[in-house]
Amino acid sequence: MTTPDPFDPRAPLPGPPDPWASTDQPSRRSGPPYHMTDMIAAEPAVAERLLERLLPGGSSAAELAGAVAETMRHGLPVVVTGCGTSEHASLGVADILREAGGAAGLPGPGPVSAQAFELSLDPPTGGLVIGVSHEGGTAATNAALRASREAGSRTALITVTRRSPGAALADLVVETEELDQGWCHTVGYLSPLVAATAVGSHLSGRPIGPSAMARLIADGAGRGPVAAGIGATLAGAAHLIVIASGADRTAGRELVLKIEEGSWIPSAYRDLETFLHGHLPATGEDTGLVLILADRSARDARLARALGALRAARALGIRTAAILASGISDAVDPTLTPAGRLVVPEAPDLPAPVAALLGTATPLQVLTEWIARARGTDPDPIRRDDPRYAAAADAAEG
């Protein structure tokens, strides 16, 4: 176990080694602050620096925006792909670019997402495939890029460095430059969403303020005192369910992954409506539930159905919490979220998916970390400090 040195959340994080190599297991700490704690604190400044690099004309983000626009004008597919946390980020990237393309008046349904392994087996024969990979070494994502290129698609990658193996398979590379220092990735989730925000700004012509974005992310990162109480309640649940709708589905899937990686509670994601179709019989007083509702598009319909889900949960004694946008928090009776709620700003000056995705990114991470604290688990090594789980990871690749 190590005692952490004082951490400066404003200082740039280290980049990947040169020559490129994948990261080793993070150093063990005897307790918080974990590496995850530090990374959450660093994210506002990371996002601000990344936007300042990518928003000027002539940047790699502008180049990728041009490729997306050209592909859509020709009626060809734009597919975003990844694995794990990067798969969830790819869902968000697709949401952000699809909205930006619509705002720009580009034809077609816009970008979609696909899981990397599945895409590698059935790649598109034209268009643009955008990979998301924090370190650029994920085998399935690289296989998807390779297969897509061989099938006739143009390829791009959002990753930490153009020196990575994945970058060698991409025609365009958007570098995020700063490397997550833990394995329960937080910066690895946020960075591609911020990069996509810059691409979307170039695509639509709408300005994005780096400092305003940093303030939105910092607001969520500062929710520890509230998250501590929610985490203590959810930590004793036998299993957790996360429900969401619209752009919040990305955050819901990421929260489930973070909870399982960081605190080891069996968890599942359900779309808001899906949750009410057959899943309730498996729930009860030992179930934890988290609703995420921040997307302002079609909000009235989403809120009405969410209230129905929360009423059903209350009737069963489920330990229910929520991550809610400030504009609807008052519409949700406190008795429907007895475990507590994290309230995020509306950010009306940002496109709807950007506001939802970036507004919920740090709150879901802070909640995860406090559940881990309550359970006494170290989120940083995602349990691979246990020889059994390290062997399981090796066996999966063997």
C-alpha cells in the first residue's frame, strides 16, 4: 500500500509512455483518496484543456468534423465503436454528433454506435468508422478498425495518443493526451465525450465555452457530501438496477459498469420503459435503484414514465436514488427517492445531449466512489489485485 503524494487537480495528467505501452496495475492505496478520487477532481481542468486544444480551426477535431459532414452528405454511414467504458463513451459520442449533424442540416439519420467485437465481424463497406479507445490498445476495437478499413470504410480514432496501436489503423486521430491513472476509468469516459463536443461544435458552427464546460463538470465532482449518504444506503443492497432514457442511457450503462468494477455489487441497466415490463418480480427491499434523468429532450414524456417507475419502486420498498436535472427535481416527490438524489445543473446553453452527458459524468463517478468507500473496496485495480480475478482476466485472453 502507498500513501499518496499531494495531488494538484489543476496540473496536467501524465501522457502515455514513449514508446507506447499499455498501463500497469495502479499502485495500491490503503484508503481514500484513491486514484479514482484524484481523477474525478482533475476532470474539470482536463476537460477545459482538451477543449482549448480542439476548438480552434485546423485542429484534429475540426478535421474529424469535416469527415463526418462529408460522409453524411454522401448518404454513407457514420459508426462509432468501442469496448467497456469506451463503448459507453462511443454511445455518447454518437448522440452528440447525431444532434450536431441535425443542427447543421446534414441529411440522413446521423451517426450510430456499435459494439466493437460485433462490428469487427460485420463491418460497413463504406462510410466512416470512429473508434473510441482510451489507451488505443483494445484488441476488439482495433480489430473493428482493421476490418472496417479492409471493407472500404474510412477510419478515425479518439484516443490518448497517435503513437498507439489503434492510431496506426486510423486515417484520422483525435488525441486526448492525458492518461487516466486508475483502472476504474473516469477520465477515460469523460475525455472522448469532451472531444466529441468539440467535433460537434465544428460540425454545427455553435460555440462551446471551455470554462463553462469545466464549471458544469466541477459541479458534479463536488457532490461528495450528498453522494456519501446515498452510497451508504445503496452499499447494503444485494443488487442494483440503473434506469434511464434518451441520452441518459449512456450514463446509466456507465454507472452500472463503474459500480461492478469499483464496488463489486451485481448490477444491471434497464431502459426506463423496459424496467416496467417483467423485471419488477425480481426486485424487493434488498434491491437498489438509481434513476438518471437529465436529458431535456422530450422531457415531459420521460418524466411522466419515470414517476411511474419510482412509484412502483416505492410500493416494493426498493432503495431508490436518482441523478436529476435541476429543472425537474422539484417535480419528483422526495418520498420517491428515499436513498437521496444528486441534482445537476441544466446547462441550457449546451446542446441537449452534451448537457446531459457531461452534467451526469462526474456525479455517477462520485456516487460510485462513495459506494466503494461504504463497502470498503478499492475501485482502482477493478479487483485484479485479487489473484483469482487476475487469473480470470488472463484466462479470458488465453
